[in-house]
Amino acid sequence: MTQIDLTWGNILTLRGDALVCPAHKHLIRGRGLSAQVYTRGGEELAAQCQKQPECAVGEARLTKAYHLSVDYLLHTVTPQWSSGDQWGAQAIGQLRRCYESVLHLAQERGLKRILFPALGAGTNRFPHTIAAHQALEVLNENFEQFEQITVCLHSPTALGEWKKVERRFFTV
């Protein structure tokens, strides 16, 4: 049975079929996790990313995962959180589409074990409670199509926030 595993640590040390990488629309090296992925992926990853078409916010692209502990990278461009102003609802919808696009592409390619970071909650500043709610809603709607879905947070505090959202909204 598939489960959604919430954990914390270094996502780059975990094993799976694919790692979800927050991306820039041109699939160039970004900040945070993206920078770490590009450092490990090296020239081969950069060269393959250059050949990819532009990726709009909420879309996903697939590349090989050179020199990483997974076979593939699922790149997705996450929206910037704007402090819940008039564009906040649009950003939340775009974040949701990131998860949907990644899962659709993973399913299309037959990938069964997917590693997610907290999309949008890093350098793009989404509050963890909002990011967790959107992520867990989409992941719970789709988890039966996968063997394992892991969400790896960067700290015990972030993990605690995600577990609170999970208990409040997604535990029967």
C-alpha cells in the first residue's frame, strides 16, 4: 500500500525513482535545493536542461539525474509567495498545479517512488502551513498511483508544521 511519508533531513541522500526539483523557467541553476541539485548534477545536467523548452509556473519537465541518488529529476517552477495579498489565491493555485503536473509526468513515465521537497516553502517563502495543505491535498488525491511518496522537509520545525496540517485535515 502506498503511503505519504513526511520526514526531515537531506533529500539528496534519499533513494527513489525521481526527485522533484524547484526550478527556474529556463531550467538553470537556482537557489536552495536547486543549486545543490545542479552542483551534483554537473555539466551533464546543465547541458540536458539547456535543451528543454521553457517551463511556466506550475508546469513540470523531466531530465536524467546525473550523479544523484535517483534516476530522474522532475523540475517544476514554483510561484513566489506574496504575503497573501491580492495575488495570494493565484499563487496557491499555481503551487497546487506544480504538484499535479509533477505527479502527472511521473505517472506518464512510470515512476513509482517520488521524493518531494516542500515546494514553494523555501526561497519562494510560502508559509509551511499553506504549502503543506496544498501538497497534502494533491498527494492524498493521487497517492494510490504510486508505491511511495516522500516529502522531505529541511528541519524538525517544518516537519512539525506539516504533521499538524496532516493531522488536522487529512487523518481520519
